[in-house]
Amino acid sequence: MALKTKRIRETFEMPAYTDDGEYFGDIEEPILTANKISGWRIKATKNSSLKRVLGGAKGVIVPHQLVRAIGDISIISKTAVPSYEGDKPEEEEIVE
């Protein structure tokens, strides 16, 4: 079986999903460092899980090691999804 390669330009606007199958966003661009991809800028689109979590932010940068696969779509580890802390109750401060 031959290894299939992709050109970087083929990844622009590619949909990204978590390894749980949830739509994450679209790849905006790769982050290159020393001729290697070190990360991916993922933009939050209207229906993405990122839009719900990030609020006003436009996207996130995902380290390359959290990208599981790139083909017709990209698969990203669910650990790359920022956790939303707005639903957490605040811890009570104990005053003595």
C-alpha cells in the first residue's frame, strides 16, 4: 500500500472533526516552524463545537501532535477541544 500525501494548499478550508465524530471547525492554515508543521489554525464556524465553547474568539491553534489524520477531512484528538468553564459553579471560599 502506497503512502498518500497531501499538499498543504489542499488542507485550507478542510473540515475538522474530533475523534468522537463531532464537527470541530475548518482548517484555516498550518503553522510552519523550521520547515515542519508545528500546529494548525482551526477557525470556529457557525455549526462547530468551537463556536459554542469559545464565545467571541475566532478559533484555536491545535498542536500538530493532536491531529490524528488528514485525508478528505481532518481528525483531531478531542483533547484539543478547549473546555468551557462557564457552566461550572464557582468554588466557595471558606472564611474563618
